[in-house]
Amino acid sequence: MYLFYSALALCAGVMLPVQAAMNARLAKLLGSSLWAASFSGFMLTIILAIGAFMSLGSLPRMTGAAHVPWWAWVGGVCGCVVLSATTIVAPKIGTSTMIALLVSGQVVCSLLIDSFGVLGMAAHPFDVRRACAAGLLLLATYLLR
């Protein structure tokens, strides 16, 4: 099962620069990176809603919705920032530099989330191995610029 999830994550990683390049091209046509990101987000919403309904055969369960922390409802803001930023940045600095910076930001933030167990995640201690990995990633990001 680990191999399946690893392959899925790798495929998602492949999609990010492809999406950024596609959205950058659409932005030229539409005259705005934000409009291109909006259309991309609209497509994402429609496809996910259809996929969820087809696989589950029902609308979302809302039982206990009042007990979910407020911040759990606004995760889409993160996606909005990623979608908009990649659409704006890719044609300016290139997809490889953009992805290197994006991954570096993800790893640094992930280390903080893991180290302190915030946002409901289990804590995973920060150690020398993780520090070295983050340092090498930051070095690679610097070299890719």
C-alpha cells in the first residue's frame, strides 16, 4: 500500500508544474493570472464534486459540523494561494525554480507542524536527520534558481 500512496504523491507532484504551465498559458489568453486560477479552481471544484458524488452516491454528511474547528473549514484558502501563486510565478521564474521554492516551503512548514503537533496532527520530533534533509533541500533550491 505504501508503494501506491508514494506513486500517487509522485503523480500529484508531477501535476503541479504542469498545472502552473497550463494556467500561465490560460492567463495570457484571459489577460489575468487570477482569472486563469479562478477557472482552474472552478474546474477542480466541479470534478471533485462529481467524483465524490459518484463514488459515495450521496451528498456530504454534515452531522457534527458544529464541532469541527473553524480553521478546518477554510483549507480552500491554502489551495487558492497555491493555485494563484503558481499561476503568477511560473512564467516569471520558471517551473523548476517555482517548484523548488514551493517544496522548500512545504517541507519547512511540515517540519514545524510535525515538531509541534499543530492543526490536530501527531507530533514527530525534529532531529538531526530531518534538519540535514531540510538543509540539503534548501541548498538544492538555491542551486536551482
